Amino acid sequence: MSDKAAVLVAGSWGTALASVLADKKMDVMVWTRNAAQRDEINDLHRNERFLPGVELPPHLRATTDMKEAVEGAKAVVIVAPSSAVREVARSLKPHWTEDMLIVHATKGFETESLKRISTVIAEELGCEEGRIVVLSGPSHAEEVVKRCPTTVVVASLDESQASAAQDLFMNSYFRVYTNRDLVGVELAGALKNIIALGAGMSDGLGYGDNAKAALLTRGLAEITRIGVEMGANPLTFAGLAGIGDLVVTATSRHSRNWRAGYLLGEGKSLEEVLGSMGMVVEGIRTTKAAHTISEKYQVQMPIAKQLFHVLFEGMDPRTAVEALMGRDRKTEMEVMSLETWEQWHT
């Protein structure tokens, strides 16, 4: 098998990861449905819609033909929006072979089924979930393509698959750690987008650093609480996929989720926000999924709950903040149930 990797699809993060692989002198083929985008990448070495002003490696190529993209690849990296992952994996299936490494870097859930992305991919490929690797961590595409120092984590139920992904991506500016907690890394990457929306909304309301620091801290507790109930290791949320990704997503103007929240805080409607963004804002779909998941597991997620009211029920953002501040008195250490705490300490 050649030293080839395929990246599906050519959004900002997919293009950035393709650039990392191209810098390792790999034969990198990016798949896109858009013929104009294909031609722009191949002829001009640019992807202006998603990464304006960035010149891509000249040997990074694009195609609209899934077979051409995947055939002979030793690794396939899926970076589609969460709503498109199942369709992309289904298109990949006829060209997938058992010896291909499958990595995904999508941060979200399949909203309708509430399934994690690795589960969706495994179902469509007809393989064990242990074959799938998730890549996550604090990593803006805009900085990765400029070769800024970046550190991420790859996780799989199969340690050999995680190690293979580590070898695939690691270079002088892109450092990669491994983790066996697939569930935790995947949940952390998805759920932090909710808190980033809230942080942007707080900034849009002009509430300052005190409010945002509290939001991030309590948001991390909220993410950890539901994550542990779903089978994750609580330590994962103190690592790169947890607090690391939360900080970078909730404090930067590079973050779509922060920008969307900011516009909401300024008084824009959800329709106005989505119309102005021009890209997928995963935190919006994830908020809906998390609201349902919290009810299913009977775990309190007060920040996600109030954001759900703002996004889908028309609640004024200031009213949502008042509801959070007016909650009953709590102890700070209510992160997980006593039963789950004992499970992790026995």
C-alpha cells in the first residue's frame, strides 16, 4: 500500500489536517462534492471559503471522485459535519479495505439517534468500533495551516490503532498524544462546543471575564458529569480533549461556536446568526442532542438546558443567565453521582 492518505471532506479542519499530512510528504487526496472547490485546490492551491489567504502545499490534491480519493490509501480521515458523517461513511464503504486506518475529527453527535460519531462510522463500514480512531484537542484550523505549535490527542479502544494515528500525524509542529478513552475524548470534543456558545453569548452580553471564567469552570463540571455517566474516564476531561479544547474554543474569535454565541448575545436571532456564519456551527446541533441526553441519563446540565431554551424556544439570553444565577445552592464538588465516583475509585 502506498504512502497515501485520503481526507473527507474539504472544510477548514479537513483541509488543515490534509496540510499536516502533506507536510510529511505524503500523497494526500482531499475529497469534496464541489467541483469548483476541487479546481481551486488543484489549480490555485487555495481553499478561500474556509481558509482565506492560505496557500496550500502544491502536492495536496482534491477530487470529487470517492474511489480516486480512497483507492490505495493507508489512512482515511473523516472530517465531515456531524449531520453528513453517515452519508460520507456510506459512500466510503465500497472502497474501504480492512487494512485502512480510519480516523475521524468530527466534534458532535448524530442528532437523530444521539449516537457518537465513531459508532455511526463503524455501523456504516460494518466494522468494530475499536477500528475507529478519534482525533481531538485544542486546534484551530487557521493556526494549524500556519504551522503554529499545536497539540492534540488521538483515542481508540485499540491501542495499536491510536499509535498508528499518532505516527500518521505527528510532526515538528503538530504533537500527538494517545488515549484509550475513546468515549471520553469524543464526548469532550462534542460537548465543549455548547459551553463555547455560552461563553460567546456572555461576551456578547458584555458580562466580562468573571462571568466567562465561571461559565467555563462550571461548564467543565457539567461536561464531566454527563461524560462519566456515559462511560468516560473523568481524567480525560482534565486533558487536551477536555479543558484544553474548551479553553481554545470558548475564548477565541477563530471559534465558530464562540462567534455564534456572541451574535446571539448581541441580540441576533438564531436564523440571523446561521445566515451570517456561512459554515456549520456544531454547538447548536449538539445543544439539542445534549438536552435530550441529559434527560435520558437524568443528569443535570443547567448551562446546556438554558442554551436550549435560548436557541430553540426563543428565551432572551439575559433571562437564561438570570435562571442560572438563581439556581438553588449547591456544593462545588457535585461532579458525578456517588455510585459513579465509587466505580472509578475501586
